[in-house]
Amino acid sequence: MLRPLTMLPMRTTDELIADAAMADVDGWGFGHLEGRATEERPSWGYLGLLADSVARASVAVDLDTGGGEVLAQCPRLAAQQHVTEGWPPNVAKARELLGPLGVEVHEVGPGAPIPLADDEADLVTARHPVRPDWTEIARVLTSGGEYLAQHVGPASAFELIEHFVGETTAQQRRGRHPDDEVAAAEAAGLTVIELRTARLRMEFYDVGAVAWILRKCVWWVPGFDVDRYRERLLAMDEIIRRDGAFVAHSTRHLIRARR
């Protein structure tokens, strides 16, 4: 978990927002938030589960790998390790980080098939996939092959999102519900053998951290930029300076399925 920064004086609102507008948001690392935001981690320890699974796999593919930062932490990868990613800046980062490890990096756009043959992979993994295509996952898995993933759950960070966009609908809050994903996985021919859920506390200690995360997680507030949402950023800054942090909550679920 990232730790709150307590030793340095807070910069001005304008400085924090300007810095967030210029900071790099490529890849899937969150070092920019070190000391400026915290988020609890699920008890199951996804990285350990991932490392154990890929080490035992013959052919594995990690979906929506970002810049490959998570997979690269595994001490040993599958004998044939593949990853997919759709955003070109992340693809470049993944090739730089994972290429030397012998990983084949595939640039795959939204909705495109997984670039593996039928029944080719004994393991498919994903940490926070954009939109799991259960039919494709089932197609590439061998009989007995497994899908292991940590998904973003419903209504994640909605306290933060609603500060900028207003009240959301029940349907919006239902998105990515684990029950719906289990049903979709089983409809595609998979058997869900494990499902675990968690609700986790998030804290943001300066408005620049908020602006940066909204630039990185572009689906939270579509069309976000610091000029368009400056009024709401100023209101957020007032809350943080008054209360010491802005508090939100994320949800996550671990899902393991077998073909």
C-alpha cells in the first residue's frame, strides 16, 4: 500500500494541478502516487497466485498487460509466455520490459481475437482486464486449462467519480458485478471454481493525485482534463485540505475458472 506523505509541505493548488497535467501516465505503474494516495490490497495476494500459476504453465497469455509491470515481477514465466495490450504506448513499454524475458507481446485492439490457436493455452491470466471476452478465453484454453484473474468490481471509486460527474445510475453501479461475470463465464463453457470479493478503502492526500489518476484511468471520468474540470478540482482541493484526505472505495474480485 502506498503511504501518505506527512513530512513535506503541500504545494499550492495550481502547482499540484499543473504537475498532474504534465506527468507521464503511460504503462500500468502507480509510482507517481507514492506518498500521495493509498489503496488497500485484497487479502488473496494476486501477484503470488499469478507467479505460482505462470511458473507451472506451458503456454500462457496475460490479457491487457499494460506495460507488463505486474507480470515482470514473477520470478519464472511460462515456457511460452504471451501478453496482449491494446494501447500503443503500453505496448512499447511491455516490449521493452518483457521482450528481454522472452515474452511475445501482441498488440491487440478492443474486441479483437486473442492471437492464439484454439486449445493452445493452459493458462490465461489478467489483472484488471478491460472487458473479458469469455468466448475467446474459453476458445484458447486447453481442456482443463485455467483462467486466473483479479477484476475490478462494481462501483469502484464511485465516490470520486460522482464528485466530478454527479450521481450515477443503479445500472452504472452494477457494471462488472461478479455474479454477472460468473454467469457470462459459465455461458461460454467455463466452470468457475473460485470467486472471492473485497471492498477496499482508497485515500487521496492532494488534488494532484486525483487529477493524475483521472488522466490515467480514463474510463472513470470520460473526457477528463484539468481545464474542463477545474471547478470540481478546486472543490476537491478544499475537501482534502479540510479533512486531510478524500476517501473512496474500490471493489475487486478474484476469479478462477476452468475449461
